[in-house]
Amino acid sequence: MIRLGRSLALPAVWGAVAITYKLACPFAQEEGMGARIVSSAVFFAVGTALICHARRALLRELRQMREVAGAAQNVLLRPLPPRVEGLAVAAGRLSASRGASVGGDLYEVAATEHGVRVVMGDVRGHGLAALATVAAVLGSFREAAHDEPELPLALRRLERALGRHLRERARAEHPACGGDPPETPVAEEFVTVLLLEIDRDGRLSALNCGHPWPHLLSGTARPLTDTDPLPPLGPFPLPADLPVLRCGRLLPGEALVLHTDGVEDARDADGAFFPLRAVLTEAARVPPVSPQGVICAVYDRLLRHTGPLPSDDTALLVLRNDRTRVPPQQREAACAARPAMELSGRRRDERRR
């Protein structure tokens, strides 16, 4: 109430000035041209002041909403440490929502007794509407990564958490609750998820539900595998058998680049796709690969390719192996299926300015 009273005080003063001038000033009662010009100037000044006051109030509210939204996502996508169990780590994201840092991408890196576990995901849609789904998936991963000894069990935990979230959302959006029809119906909601595990010897294990495969940087850039992923989480249940893919080793000095499809699907004004693999190859030419340097290079080229506002949320996560005890043996066959069984919009804002 105090804030509301303060916001209404200045408009009330200006309105009182205009009314007092019109009713009490003798000059305002005259019919001459000079009196009319002065009266018009007074009311014009009052109107301009009211418009400026309203504009400042709206900008202040918008800034506060952006700060709250940014803080909410920073709680969900908390800053990653620069090193996790001998791995150098860097992450960055851009939102497709103008003026906001909120998107539907998610990532996390967790050091567990089972190895370093990584999740990278992409919720359908972007902006504030995607935050609840991001929270459900990330919260489940942060628990399952430590509790579950096998990746398939962790993935099923994520599936159950997403299912609960979608059921609760469906009940909240039912017409009986009196809410407006949602922009993204629950029936159309899905999340792509990539789970990775890096053990102490650098061996890579993966489960992929509809997400782009990472790129391996080792002098050049190449996809970690071309194996078809599982369907995204949400529309269909996971199959009974979840074969974990063994993807060789991440050797010392090598890096993995995880990304969302907003990066490789970005187009320029002529409709050409962003050349992600070529950009990564260029960034990996001079070893050692800098995780933060890779992210800066990709986003710099991406914003030049698409302009200041991408058409979709984008996220990047780079992991470089700084361990020295990984056996220097030949890389295993790429991703053979086992038979039994993760710049803010600040850089964009700087370019816009």
C-alpha cells in the first residue's frame, strides 16, 4: 500500500496543478489566443509528465520481473564449478525471449561415487512457462545421479518426475479450475535428455532421449556417435530395455561439447544452418582446448550468423579432461551398444548495444 501510494502521489500532484490552474487562475478563463496557448502548454506539460511517470513505472516493473526470472533460473541452473573431479567445466546459455535470460534448456554436472554424471536437456518451448518443467527434471537428476548405481535407473527416475509434473499441470490447467487455455498443452509437452557418465578412467557411457549427440574435440571436432537416440521423454514411455552406449574414452586434453538443438538448427537470413562442426573444429585447432574459449567462439559466431536474437534457446556445456592417469591406449570402438543392459544473454546485450 505504501508503494502504491508513492506511485500515485506524483500523478495526483500534477493533476491538482492542472485543475487548480484551470479553475483558479483568471488568465485561464480568458478567451484570447495567448491564454489558449498558455493553457494548452500547461496541459501538455502535465500530460507529458504523467506519460513519463507511467513509462518509468512500467520499466521499473519490467526490470524487477526480469531480475526475478533471472534469479529463478540461476537457482535452477546454478553456476557450475570450474573443475569437477579433474574435468575443466564451462557452460553458457542464450534465451530466445527478448530481454530475458530465461529459457527451457537445462544442464548439470555432478561428481558421484559412480563417476562424473552429466545431464543436458531441452524443454519444448522457452520463457517462464518452461521453468517448472526444468525444475522437475533437474531436481530429479540431482537426486538420482547420486542414488542410482546405473544410468538406466537414473533415467527412469527422470521419466517418473516428469510424468508427475505433467499430471499436476494437467489438473491445474483443466477448465474446471478456471484458468486460461495454455499456450503449450500438456499433451504436446516433451523434454529431450542426454545422460553421460565419465568414470575415473575416462570411459564414457551414455543414454540419449532425442537430444543431439555431443562433439568430441581432439584436434578436430566430430560427433561422439551417429547412433539413433531414444524418443524424448513425455509423449511415450521408455522401452523396457535401455541399452547403455559405451563411447570409448575421453583422453587427457580432449574435450566434449554438449549442446541443445537451438545451436545446430540456428539459421541466417538466407536459411543456412549454423556450421557448428566447422566452428568447433576451428576452436580445437590449437591445443589445449579452452572450455570457456570454445563457448565464447561459438556464441560469437552464432550471433553473427543469426543476428542479436536467436530463434530458439541455446545452451552449451564443455568438459575437458585434465586428468593425467587415464591409460594412453587406443580409443575404443565408438559407442557400441552394450548387449545386456549438461553467456549469458549478456554477450548478446553487449552486441545489441
